[in-house]
Amino acid sequence: MSTAPVSHTEHVVDVAGRSVRVQVQGDGPPLLLINGLGANISMWAPLLPELADFTVISFDAPGTGRSPAPFRPYTLAHVANVAVRVLDALGLDAVDVLGYSLGGGVAQQLAHDHPDRVRRLVLVSTSCGAGSVPGSLVALMAVMTPARHHARAGYRVAMNMVNLAPAEKESDFLRRQTDGWHHGSPPSTRGYMLQMTAFSLFNSLPWLHRVKQPTLLLSGSHDRIIPMANSAVLAAYLPRARLRIVDRWGHYLLHDAASGAGRHIADFLSAEDHTTSEAWTGARSVDQEEMRKLVRASPRSAHYTQYTNGFVRRMYPIQDEGE
């Protein structure tokens, strides 16, 4: 296999007898995008202009978009294996990987299980799964139903419950997106439930110290769904990671170029030496003490995992890179 660019096409890849929709567009180094909960490949449209110098590969995870849901429950490791099969079908070896929200968990799993397939890693608005800092209970309730993908009214109600970050409330692009409401193929109810179950069983803390790829973490300072403190946890556990906090933005910082997130991603991935990129030098290293400060400063939630997740983090202390 090679890392040469592939043509601009849409594919249907067979994975264990089930179809997976794949889209490839652009020219340049290959970059794999992994979606958030319930989202299909159309969610990446606002980010694509920032990634014009890359060959961008995206796919509908099982149960989302035009990829049918399996009948049996699965784990995020299964979705990571689907991603590997997609890369195999396209003849791609090592690629950069961007994981957003739930897709960030898949990206972590992919980098751990198949380290030779991931060159650099970008994790946006995501968490370690078990051990994470929960978001606002109201915001979490808003995203726990696929209704927001099936009806304009459901989408507007969900956005009101999420209570967008200050910059998101000022975003004309997000306002037009909410008013226009068009998400293409919505997820199936079964597929949505399977994704949520898979993420609820995910925990990367025991093995994050073995993920050696250079990793840029991006998080909005006002994310009420997956609080910024979760990116700080990941940055502290990952041996080669830095955290970039996007002030006044929340969970939807990839949905508007005004956040600058796309520019940071492109800068980090296109630099010959990632340590010289502005995205990297302008980000912060997070040690154990700073992680604790950011976790303690995170808004409290009525979610039942608020305290049990702290116990999980104590079960899996941060390990030195040499361990």
C-alpha cells in the first residue's frame, strides 16, 4: 500500500458483510476524519475548506448516514477496525487522523490498536470515556436522543438545551445551519443507541501512555457537552500531546471557520516538523497538577458520574513516558 492521493469519489466498502459509505475528496497527504455521535459525513462540510491541501477520507460509522447498523452491540474498537478496513480498501497505509467527540474515542482506539496506521492525531471536543468529567445534565439529555437528527423542531430544542457557547450564539453560520436544518441521512434509532452504548463502555486511561503519536487536542472553553477539562485529562495522560483551548467556543467549534480550529488543525498536520507549527508552539503542555486544577475548576454536573469518574482516574494514575 502507499500514501498517494486517491481520486475524488464516494465508495461503499464491505466490512464483515455490511456496507460502509466512504467519501474521499481533495488532494494531498491523507487525513481520516471520524465523526461524532449520530453524525454522517455531511457534518464535515464547514471544515473542508480549511483542509483543501489534504486528501480527506470520511465514512458513516455503522448505524449512521447510509451505513446500516449491526444487530449486535459493538465497542469503539469495532469502529476503529472499520476505519482500518476503509483505509485498506483505499490502499492507504499511514494517515493523519482527526476524531471529533465520540469519534475522538475511536481515534484514540485506532492509534493504540494500529499505531502503524496513524502518523499524527488530532482530538477535538472528546474524552477518555470512563473517568471523564461529565457535561451539563441538560446538555447531555439534549444529545441522548436522535430526534435532533430527524426533525427541525427536535434540532432547535436540542440546541436550546445545550445552551451554546458565547461565540456560537454570535455565529451567523451556526444560526443559518439551525434555521436551515439539513443533515442528510439521519442515524437509525438502533444505530444511535449502539453508539452511545459503545462510548459508555469505553475507557482509554489504562493505555493512553502507550499512544506515542504527536497529538493536538482542541477544546472550546465553554463546552457544556464534553467539558474542556476532559481534553486536559487526555493531554496529561498522552506522552506527546498539547492542548489548545479555543476561548468562548463550545462543542461546535468545528462548525464555523471563525473559531480558528480548522486553521490550527491544518497547520499542525501540514508542518514537516510538528513541533515548529504555530498550532503546537501556541498550545500548552499539561502536567498532572495542572490537569487537577482544570478538572477542579470544571462546572459541577448533576450527572451521576461526576464523582465516580474521579475515582476511575485514581485507579489509573498518570504514568511516566518511560514506564
